Amino acid sequence: MEGIFAIWQRDLTKFFRDRARLIGSFSMPILFLLIFGGGMSGSMETMMAGNMPEGAEGFNYVEFVFPGIVAMTLLMTSIFSAMSVIEDKDFGYMKEILVSPISRVSIAIGKMLGAATIATIQGVLLFFLIPFLGISYSITALVQVIPFMFLLGCALSGLGLLFASVIRSTQGFQLTVQILVMPMIFLSGALFPVSNMPAWMDVIVKINPVTYGVDVMKKLMIEVDNIPAAVSEAMGLNITVLGQEVTMFAEVLFIAGFAAVLVLFATFSFQRANA
């Protein structure tokens, strides 16, 4: 446990000391909020209104997209935080901890928890924009979603760690992850509903772990139980796999299992690493 805590603490300390990274990390989510929440909200609301029943004209696209923007922040921060593994290799720090008594599992878990904590902090900080966006979520919903944000951050940071453990250059890592991140965002329901997709694209949507993370966050924050079923359907919040609707509990279990499997793979990669 001491090894895990030391690695977790080091990553958090590095993050808070790097002001450029702290400030710059908000540029992408704020840009997406301005483009999709401000510039395209009218067009998206008009487009989605055609799929909604009578009386659902009050749909607020900004309220719909905000949880997706938070999930996008978790994705980008969690995965790109794993780049510190490559930097640690370059500076020799990774070699020191690999030859120390700290187990490879502790290294992977410490890195994962550090990245997930940083991602969760950044996601929570976005909550302070809510009053300025003209939307509202209940305090209970925001409190409930935070633990899941941390779990999702763990799963996504595990994916980043897996790539960072096998890629040897920061340039290669950035290129590989960039190619991976954008489809994961756009095919997750973060920015628009992903219902009525072509069959081949629907398969990608269903195997995308971010899809289930976004779905849980939207169900919690929008409080989907309080809106008509037809509206929920039009918003793409009724995900089905093999004809069966996926429950929120199943989605949480999937994200937890995804995180555990990736930590195991990352641990195996660290064991074979030549730091």
C-alpha cells in the first residue's frame, strides 16, 4: 500500500505543480461546450425534436451534452496522464521503481489511481460552469456521479497505461492515442445520440467502453427516471445489446471489469518492460 500511495501522491504533486497543464487541460472541454453547447444547440434541439413525442419540445441540448463533455474530459485526461510512464522511462525513474521492492501490480494500480484522481478533479471542476450554462442538475445527482467518474477514470487510465507500457516514445504515444480517442468520443453518445446507426457502426458503439460510461453519467445527471420513456429513447439513453436493454448496474459492472482487466494487462506489460 505504501508503494501505491507514493506513486499516486507523486503524480498528483506533478499535476498541481504544472500550471500550464492544469489550465490547458480545460481548453478542449470548454471549446466543445462553446461549439456544441452554444453554437450548435439550436440546430441539435431542432433535429432531435423530430424524434421526440408531443410535449417534449422543452428538450435542452446543453443539459444533454454536458455529461458527455465531462466524460470526454475524463477520457482525455486519464489516457494522456499515462504518458508520464514514458517520461519516467526517459528520465530513469521507472527503472528505479521497477528494481525496487514495489510489485508491478502496485506500480500499475498507483499510476491508474493517480490518473483517475486527476481526471475526476478536472471533471468536478467543470461542475462550476453549470450556473453559467443556463442548466441545472440536482446536488444529489452530482454527488452520486462523482464515484462513478472515478471508476470510469480508472478504466480509461488502465487503457492508457497499457499503451504507455508498450510504446517507447511520447510522440508515438500521442499519435496512437489521438487516433483512438476521437472515435471513442464521437461514437459514445457524448455529443449526440448514437441510436439508428448503421449496423457496422453500431457494433463499434456497443464495444466502446466510453459508451457505457457516458450513458451512466447522463442517466444519473439528467435523472432519466423523471423524463418520458419516448424522450429517453430519442436521446439514445436506452442502450440494447443482443436485443436486451442494458441496465445501469450492468454498465457499472462492465466498467469495473474493464478496469480490472486492463490493470492486469498493464501489470503484465510492466513485468516484461525493459525500463
